[in-house]
Amino acid sequence: MHVDSSNDNSNDNNDTNKQQQQKVSSETKKKKMLFSNTLLIAAASALLAEASPLEKRDSCTLSGKTAGGGLSNCATVTVNNVEVPAGKTLDLTGLQDGATVNFVGQVTFDYDEWVGPLVSISGKNIKVVGKSGHLLDGDGARWWDGKGDSGKKVKPKFMSLKLTGNSDVGGLQIKNTPIQAISVNSCSDTVIHDVTIDNSDGDKDSLGHNTDGFDVGNVNNVTIENCHVYNQDDCIAVNSGTGVYFKNNYCSGGHGASIGSVGLRSNNVVDTVYFENNQIVNSDNGLRIKTIQKATGSVNNVHFLSNTISGIRKFGIVVETDYSSGSTTGTPGSKVPITNFEVDGLTGSVDSSAYRVKILVAGASKWTWKDVDITGGSSFGSCTGIPSGSGASC
């Protein structure tokens, strides 16, 4: 049988052309669909971008075992029964402007020997609220050895605050910090109020040490009021800053309310400080200013107003510029002068073994003291450097 091969080839070519046309048409459709999808994705992205402010109104909750972090889009952060892993900071930093942090339930910290802090909070116009029944429990007895930050065991500081822009911290309940409780550093326009720091368990066998309540440095316009501190070191220590208002607080068991020690830091200026209407009990000192003997800086415009003391073990009020390596030398330095210093209304009592007043300064000027009425104890007897006409005496 003879087969006409030319006709067969023609048919094959026609089939091939049809297949190619179909393929081109299919590819064209795919390209159109891809283009349409691209437009849809772009439109969706634009809508999401416009909706981003809504995302920043989200509420976020931390619970269980977590170190927090990544909270910049949260308008409200609830910290509810959190266990912070060992060697980690509960990270509440970089909060969006105007955010609120609520502490609910208990916050605990797994053990590690490190510098901390165990909690860090930063942001602008931040509100931190301790809700009823909450507790930040440092369980400091795991670290306490009676040596504080000078022992071989490294102990974490508890809380760091770096807040600005009308921030408010209120109602926190803090218990048994390993060493220093709250570092108020590089803060401005911030109010801290109704906070309780209870390290009284550290009194047993004198194991708690360097458990400062508030360490204040490099700040501007910070108020601390209506707080209760039970500890084994300074209730407050103002190391640098301008505009610090410490009023209506209760301090028990520590070293009293202090300015300093001032010197040997990047900022060695203390200006405009008011300690007003505070009650200091069962402490080494009532009120204190201490500066580093060979450092430079200044302490200016300090006002101690209407404070009361009782059960004071060492000094009712002590002002000295002779510190070196953590202790007094007996020789005052003059390069951190204490100027424009007012004491108006200091009443109460000291123990029989204590001194009512100690002043050991150089380069001081423009002091005004009145209504200082401290009973008990004895006169220090060898005060030096008191500005003439100030009304201050030992």
C-alpha cells in the first residue's frame, strides 16, 4: 500500500501550530493572572501600611516562662505570672510612646550569678502599674552572703528604669532584691510613687547588703513619693542629676536618705534636690551628703525640709566631703563644694551611741540651717568647714 507522506506531514504541521498557539495563549493568560495577582498584593500591602497604626493599639500579655522583648507595637503590656529564665532580663524596653505596663500576679526569676538587671523598662510617656495582688519577687536570699557587690558571688541588680516624657510608675510591690533595687538612670519628667521595696528578710544574720532602694543618676525632674523602703543600704542615693524630689517616703533599716557619694562618675553634678517630709527609722543615718575627697563636681541647691528620724544608730545628719574607696578619711576635699544648702525642720532622736550631727567639709558656702531638733546621742565635737552665719552646728 502506498502512503502519501506529504499529506501526513501537512496534518502534523497543522497540529503542531495549534499546540503552539494554545501554549502561547496559556502563557499569556498566566502572565495576565500574575500581573493581576501582583496588583492585588500591592494593593493589600498599601492597605496594611495604612492599617499599621491599628497594630500599635494591640494589647500584649506575657505569661509563663519568658524574658519578654519585642513589645514596641503593644499599647498595653500585661505581665501575668511570669518566670524569667536564668541570666535573662525581663525586657520591657523600647515601648511605644504612651504605652501602659500592668503587673498582675507574680514575677519570679531563675537563679544565675550575673550583673543583671532582672527587669528593664524604657520608653516615653510610659505608665507602669502594679495591680492589686501582684508581686515582683527577687528571692534575694539565694544570693545573699553578707558581702553585697564586693563578694565573690556575682549578684544581679533588680530593676532599671530609663523613662522620659511624663512617665508614671506606681504601686509596684518588690520583695527581696539580690542587691540594688531600682536604678533610676537617664530619666526625665518621671514620677515614681506608692512603691514598696521590702528587703527586711535580709536583716536576718545581716545577710542582705548593698540593697539600695533607689539609685538615682543623670536625671532631670524626677519625683519619688509615698514609697516604703525596708533595706540594708541607702533608701535613696542621688549620685547626679538636676531636679530630684524625694518626699513623703518611709525608710527603714538601711543607711538613710543620701546624696552621693558624688564624684568619679561621668556626671558629677547634683543640683536642685528636695528631701521633704520623709520618715527615716531604725537606720544608720538620718540624712546624709557625701562626696569623694579628690574628685571634682558640685552639690548645689539642696533642701532638707520637715524630715523626722528615730532609732538612728550613727548620725542624725552627716555632711562630709572626705570619702575615698568607700570610707571616710578625716580630711575633707574642696573640689566638690556643697553650696546653697538648706536644712529647715529636722526632728527626732538618735541612739545613745550615735552622734546628732557631723559636718566635715571644705569649700562650702551659702548654708541656712534652722529648726534642727535632734535628741539623744552626743555631739560629734570636731566639725569643720561650716559656713559662718549658717546656723549649722554640731
